[in-house]
Amino acid sequence: MAHAVGDALGRAYNRTQYLDQRRDMIAKWADYLDKLRNGAEVLPFPNKAA
């Protein structure tokens, strides 16, 4: 693939470039899933007539 980084050092750098943002995103997603599991309000979508 043309956009792939060719050397191992470059690939390692790219993995860590957004590590803090990735951790934050994963934590927020986990919190959201915990809320759903614990009975958070789920908004219903109206049924559309076919």
C-alpha cells in the first residue's frame, strides 16, 4: 500500500502518535457501554410506516 510506513521505527512512531487521544476515546466508549449495561435511558426511534 502506498500510504504504509516502510520502516519499523516509523510504524512504532505512528502507533504512539495519538496514544493519549486513543486512551481517552476508549475510556469514554467504555463509560458509555457501562451506562447502557446499567440501565441508561435509551431513546426510542419512531417506527416508520412501510
